Amino acid sequence: MPLTPGLVARKGGTIINIASIVGIAPELLNGVYGGTKAFVLAFSQSLNHELADKNVRIQVVVPGAISTEFWEIAGTLVEYLPGEIVMQAQDMVDAALAGLDQGELFTIPSLPEVTDWDAYQAARQKLMPNLSRHVPAERHRADHKAI
């Protein structure tokens, strides 16, 4: 049985997904990795919406560069990255668990001000009413006159 139906049947649980800052800023690495991590962000947000009334908590951790074997496997030694952008794995785990304790859906361990993320999310929400409409935006209409 897949995880989510089991948690729903047991009336609760927690799912923690690991994304990456490249899910938000895909231009930092390659397209496949950025696209995959963007999927994890969207999937987690969608799961959170779908399971909101099922007592299933969702968290998505959005780390930057973490000092792990990932870098060697990817062909770049972590030592070649600027030290100020590389977090130790244990620090990331501790921050993720602190975010979980605080009830965060999105935990970005290195982000100093949560208000920056809140502003990003507010801007995204502001777009929602205009993302699907019955007519094209004026600038995309055939009768639009460019100035």
C-alpha cells in the first residue's frame, strides 16, 4: 500500500520531502535537477492541500548546498564550492526538524528571514486569479496596439 493512503487510513502521520533551492532558482544548476526539485515543491504543496483535513502533515525541506557525497557523485568536489554556501548535513537536519516543530510546510534552513518566503508566496497567490481566464490578456490580443 502506498504511503499516503496508509497514513490516511491510520488517521495521521507526517511526510517530509527533500527538495532544493534549485527548485526555486533552477538557473543555479542543470535543468533536470532543477525541474525535479521544482516538482518536489509543487507535489508537496499539492499533497498538503489534498490532505489538509486528514491529519497528515507535510513538510518540504529546501536546502542549499549541503556537505555530502552528492557533490563528488555529481562530479564536483564540495571543497570547490564557496565555503559560505555549504551547510553541514547535521545542521540542515537540525534546522529541518526545527521547521517541522514550528509547523512549516516549507523549511529553507539557510533563509534568515521567513518574511522573505512569505512575500514570495504572497506574490504567487496574487497571480492566481489571473492565471486562467476566458480571454487573453490585452497585451496578447490580436487587436492590441504596441506603443
